[in-house]
Amino acid sequence: MAAKLLEGKAIAQDIRERLRGRIEELTRQGTQPGLGVVLVGSDPASSTYVNAKERACEELGIKSVDHRLPEDTPETELLRIVDELNRDDTVHGILVQLPLPDQISADRVTMAIDPDKDVDGFHPVNLGRLLRGQECFWPCTPHGVLEILRAGGVKPEGKHAVIVGRSNIVGKPLATMLMQKNETGNATVTVCHTRTPDLSVYTRQADILIAAAGKAATVTGDMLKPGAVAIDVGVNRVDDATKKKGYRLVGDIDFASASEVASMITPVPGGVGPLTITMLLANTVLSAERHRERRGR
Amino acid sequence: MAAKLLEGKAIAQDIRERLRGRIEELTRQGTQPGLGVVLVGSDPASSTYVNAKERACEELGIKSVDHRLPEDTPETELLRIVDELNRDDTVHGILVQLPLPDQISADRVTMAIDPDKDVDGFHPVNLGRLLRGQECFWPCTPHGVLEILRAGGVKPEGKHAVIVGRSNIVGKPLATMLMQKNETGNATVTVCHTRTPDLSVYTRQADILIAAAGKAATVTGDMLKPGAVAIDVGVNRVDDATKKKGYRLVGDIDFASASEVASMITPVPGGVGPLTITMLLANTVLSAERHRERRGR
């Protein structure tokens, strides 16, 4: 084990402590930040995630407005609730937990959220503003990756950042962010994916390697340049009879081999994961501040 | 000269001929496509460009609604005109020629255009939908690049596309398009720019090299992999005493040396340029078709 561990939990804790002061200040001024959370159905992973978000809100003093809807909720009903949250002045951020059941179009629901409350950063207006380098809500997981780099003292400028995976929630927005002309960007960026013929050709060039492919062991130690910074966004279940649940969680990077080659690496769990929720809270606080500012004008 | 010339003019002509039929059909059905064109001031390059657009509209039977405004037009007046064009049912596309004078915010004007008439594809909603891989208006110059590749029989899938330049109108949207999971995408994409320490490290790996940096001789023959496809988006003036005007136009790629190494190359002028206007016309026709469809429903 040569690599330094980039522990998301501690980084997230630092950010949350700084948020606490802003939340107290806002609440004193009469604008307690509020997050509307909508969960449709009872998918265990989604429930766990939504519970963690609500617990985090409570700990920091963010008001959480909770909607738990049955699996067979019609799209019209969900859109009605989104509209209600859009109009609710005490709600500054809206989170509709994905995935949604088949009868509901995730695209239509995402489009229905007021872009000024889109703290997930998935609305096209936000993604378009992100691409243009304008003020917007940064999507939470890519934002978390940038926070981990910052905490590790890794400046992307002039580095070669190689991203494995091109999802709408991680790969594509993160690529956009890392290539921007600003201090968290300025990296040369390569995006690889399932149609990349020989992944290792690119991963071996990475000063910063970000794996967000959704598949265990997509990147192994021999695919890294010595001294690379390895950020693992993946969360995958692999069978493990020694565990009570029968499985354990691993990332997209083979930790054992990669940690011998990289200079820094994130663990899974406990790496990027804790940052994602934290950046959602950060966006909610930012939204409440903007809301207050707009009302003040 | 080893490289095959990818002549944009001929490719554009083909596309325009196919548009002509759709325009005739739409006009027969009572929906002649209409393009609103706004030019503020008298910048010679902008005037030339706007004139060329209007001539192209006329040739194909697209109605062109022309607004030529003085240099000192206030932003409020321009926004009023944009609003008028937004409401005009005979206008399916709106083009506000950039750059705009200092007293006008290009961002605010872009945001004011109805995304359903944003045939330039610069509105954040369009760029966000582009990033998400959803239906939208493709920005004209990147779209032109894809059309040139298609006409040359170059399939991006599995290739390494290296883009030099990260502008909002070419580099960033083109990167987004080439990495999408679809038949015009599926390339491994690298974006380089002014903060890339050694550009040739990346350009030498390119199966498809796209130069959109805005600087002459950014890419020379020795920076290309033999057999690469070289697409030149740049248009730069260089002094030339042998020309009547005292200058000539060159791209970002040094044509003389690059054409000895590449397998295909676009000339400047006559490469990507003619496609840009053509794709604007194509978006206007598409918009008229969508408009008709929405009214039919």
C-alpha cells in the first residue's frame, strides 16, 4: 500500500461544519433552508439513500419536506407534487430520487423541477449553464469529486484527467467541469467508455483517473501510471460469503492493485459517496442564499 | 499532397438540395419556414455572414425576417425584438448575430430566445439537452463537423477524437456530441486547450483531429498521426501582400504540412464554413416541421 487514502467521510464532515454556520445565519435571518424530498416506491437502495439525506438535513438544521409515494403513483400525481414544491417558498431545493417506476418519465419529471430549485443539477438548464461555464447548481457527485481533489491538494490545471464512463450524472458533467477555464478546471480531459477499444491506452496516461463506469475492476493497478490520483465513483455489490449480507461493496477500481501504484486513492465505501449527499446539502444552502438575495433586491 | 480533400462546399450543396424538398413540402402545407435574423451594428465580418445567411434563405425558399439595428441599440430594445420574434408564428428560428456591442449582454439575449426557436443551439436548455443526449437543436458548427465526417465515410465509433479548443460554440458541444452513445458519437474524446502543456502528445494520438482554437498553425503536420482525419474549424487572417485585401484566410491547421500526413483534410476556406450556415438552415426547417407537428396534435 503506497497510496495515500482520500477519505471522503472526513472531507464531507469539514464541508458540513462550514455549512452549519451558513445555515444558522440564514435561519436567524428568517430563511431556514428547506429541501423537498420525493421517493416513489420502496427500492431498498433508494430508501437507504433518502433516509441518509433526511438524517443529514436534520443534523445540520435544514428543513426536510418529505413525500413518500406508493410504487403505482401516476406521473400526473408526481408532477403535481413537484409543482407544489416549486411554489413552496420554504423549499429551496427539490430532490426526486431516481430511478422512478416505469409509468413515470424521469425526463419529464426532471424538466418539471424549477431550475432555481434543481439542487441535483440534472435539469437541462443547469447542465447547459454548466457547459457554458455560467453560474448554476453543480451536479452533486462530480462536485464531490472536485472537493476530494481540492482536499487532497490536487490542482487539475495542466493535468491529464481521464474519465471512464459517460453517464449524465457523473461522466459527462464532470468532463465539462474539468475542462472549464477556471481554477477547478483547466485539465486536459479524456472521456472513455464501453466503446473505447483499449481502455488501458488512456488510463495509463492519466494524472487523475476517475472511474465512473458502474462495473467492478474496470481499472486495475497495471492500468495506472505510477503516482496517479485515482478517484473511484463506482459502487458495486460483489458476492462475499464471509459477510452477513452475503455481499460487499466495491468500486470500479481494483483497490488492492491500484493502491500499490497510485499516489492517492479513494476507498469504496467512504470515498466519493459521503460527498454526494454533502454537495446536495451545499446546493440547498446556496439556493436558500440566492433566494434570500433575490427577495432582498 | 497525400490527403483527400473534404470539400465542405459540395457537402453543403448536397444537404441544401435535400432541404429544398422539405421546404417545398412545408410551404405547400402552409408552413413556409421562417428565420428571424438580428444584426446589431456594422461589423464587416458579421455583416458578410448575415448577408450570406439571408442569400441562402432566399435561394431555398426560407422566409427571412430581417432586423438591422444601430450600434447603440439598448439591450431592452433588442430583448423586445427577440420577444416579438418569439411570438411570431411565421418565424421558426431566431438568429442574433454575435458578437454584440458592449452595452448588451450576449448571455441575457441568448437566454431570452425561445429554446424551441434557438436554431443556433446556444441556449442552455439546448446545450443541456445535448449533453443529456436528448432531442434538441444541434449547434451549427459542431453539427457541420459531424456532417463532414459522415460525407467522408468516417465513423467516429471506437476512434480517438482529439479536439483542440474548448469554446462554447465549438469545442465543448462537439466533445459532448462525439462521446454520446449513438451512431454519430461513440468516440473516445480528448479536449485540449491553452492550458494543455504539450499539445502534440495528444494530437499525435488522434484518429480524428478537430482544430477549433482560433489561432493559425496551432497544429502542424508533425503533430499528426499518419492517416489521421484533420478537420479545421479555424478561420484566421494572416498578412499577405500578394493579395488585394492584404491578407488571406487560413485555418488552425498548417495545411501544407498536415496534408502530407493526414488521410483526409478540410481546406480553409471551403471546409467547415459552408456547413455552418447550412446546418442553421437545416435547424430552421426542422423547427418548422416540429412547429407544424405540435399544431397538428
